[in-house]
Amino acid sequence: MGDGSTVRRSANIILITTFLSNAGSYLVIPILAVYLVQTAGLSVAVVGAVYASMAVAQSAGSLLAGPIAHHIGPKAGLAIGLALRVMAFPIFVVSESTVHLSVACMLIWCGSGIYVPIAKSVLSAAIPPGNQRAKYLALRNSVANAGVAVGPIISIGVVRHSSETTLFWSATALFAVCLVSNFWVVLDKLGTRLSLGNYIASLVSLTKMPQAKLLIYTVIVFHALFVLFQLVMPIYGNAKVSATAPQIAYLVNSILVVVVPLAVAGWIQRSRDRLCLFLGLSLVAFSCVTMFFCAGQLGVFVVGVIFISIAEVILIVKIDVIASAVAGSLLSISFGAIGVLGTLGAVVGNQLFSGLLSQTNTQPIFWIISGGIAAVLAFGVLVVKVPRGTQMS
């Protein structure tokens, strides 16, 4: 990984570009579903399909992250992830074609799928296992979500005084800055160069680790349920609460996921896996129950966002801690696999909840049904089998 000063400088650049790239993405993401429905004229069902295609693209990016990091190096992988998003946002300006918009969305999420696992791998490799690694991964999440906090704030002002076009060009400019900054990153390849056969064998070996079943289940379930925040809450909030509810939701979420991770990282590291994961998924169910009462009530809507945001913090940090512990020297493969599983869950969640939202005609009963689904899946954490004799952290 190079000498200490080089590693620190490169890690700091990655943290900065993570902040800027998330700020750029979240200029657009809070209003993306609403834009596709209201401006581009797509139905909720079609938007659900577009979001599912985004998840597929992110999965493809996550699959590529490991081979790229091991074959041509993490620096090139980070550059590719950023460049794809530089290309994506201008497409929204020049076309309202369903196909073109789908391609733009897929480029954004494919770029994210490549970038995030490699960035996490680099930072994890630089920090010894234990509480310090957990805190550093929490710091990365806080920095990432600081960008998420800034994006919606700017987005609200731009939407009120300008247009979506300004948002798309601003996002393009921020990713261009990140891409240029990436040239100052100096990083070696992550571990030994792997052939395709060895890469697949390493991936399979990770699935046989004692905590793998619990990890796989939680990643898929969490990302399926988190569609409730990413897709449904912006549409529902815009229709039933306030025109600015989507931006407010992302702003509240981003503040919490910046502040909370560093405060709870030590507890998450020490807590038993099942208890921690069950708590996180249960909070999603509480969020759904709260949303049932939010029509015309911005304060209640915000409380629902708070519940699901705290769930996000608990689950993401715990998943990262378990994944880094399971991975050993195969960090990029482990985080890439987490990305694939997460996008698989998102595909399922997008199809399930967009269809349910259409069937319930955006009525409050949607949240009761969704809360019941979340509660059942939370209890699933308690019944996933782990080999006897395994010490759950």
C-alpha cells in the first residue's frame, strides 16, 4: 500500500471525493423518482422497473470492483466509477426517452457499484482489525453522508429558484472535480492478482464462513426494505405531505447518518450480531407504522424518516464490520459481494414495493402491509442458522 504518508494522503483524497461525489449524487437522487414521474411522464410501475435496472447495474459494478482492484489497481477502479457518473448526468438534460433515462440511471449506479467497494477496501486495508477499523469505516460512512446532507440542501434552493437542468449540470461538475482529484491518489494493487477461477473460488470460500448466512440474509433484506426510503417515501411524501418532502426526507436522513455512526460504532462493534441486526430491521417496521399516520403531517413524516435512518446506520455499520472480519485479505471481493447482494435485494424491493404502491393507489394501507413485511423479515434474523460453536460478536 506504499509508505504511511502516501497511504494517508490517498485515504484523505478518497474521503474528500467520497464527500463530493455523494453531494453530487444527492443533488439529484431526492427528486429523481418525482422527476421521472412528473417531468418525464413515466408511470410508478415503470419507475420501479427503472430503479430495478439501476440495482442490476450496481450489481454488475460491484462484481467488476474486485477484478478491477486486483488486476489493474484500485486507482483505476476509482477513476472508472467516477467517469461513468460524469457521463450519466448530462443525459437527463438532452433526453426524456425512457431508454435514455434508464441508461443514465444505470450508469450512475454502475459507477457507484465499482467505486464504493474499492474505496471501502482501500480504507479497510489501511486500518488494523478491531475497534479502530470499525470507527474508521464509520468515519467513511459519516463523510459519505455529509455529502448526502449537503446535496438535498442545495437541491431545495435550486429547485425553488432554477430548474432540474441546473441540478444535473452541477452534479456533472462535482464528479468531474472528483475524477481530476483521483489522479493524485497513489495506491498499489489490493492483494495478489487473481485469475477468474481463483476469484470465483475465493468468492465461494467467503460464503462458507460461519457468519456468511446471517450476513447474506441481512444484506438482501435490508436493501429490499430500504427501497421504502429511496423510492416510496419521496413519491408518497410529495403526494400526501409536502412538495419539498423528498428533499426534507433526504436532509434529515443525511444529518442522522453523519452524526450517529461515530457515536455508536463502538457499541455496534461489541454488540451481538443477531441483536444488532434484529434491532435495525425492527426500526424499519416502526418507520412504516409511523408513516401510516403522516398524511398532511410533515412532523410525523420526519419521525418515520428518523426511524428508518437510524436503522440504516445500525445495519450498514454492522454489515461492514462483519464483512471486513469475514474477508481477511480478500477485502475487495467481500465488499464487492456485499454490493451484489445489496442490489439483488434492491431489485426485489423495487418490484415488490412499487407494485404494492400502485395496487394500494398510494393510500396509507400501503404502510401497514409494508410494516408487516418488515416485522416478519426482522424475526427472520433470529432463525437464520449459524454453525454451532461460532462466537457471535
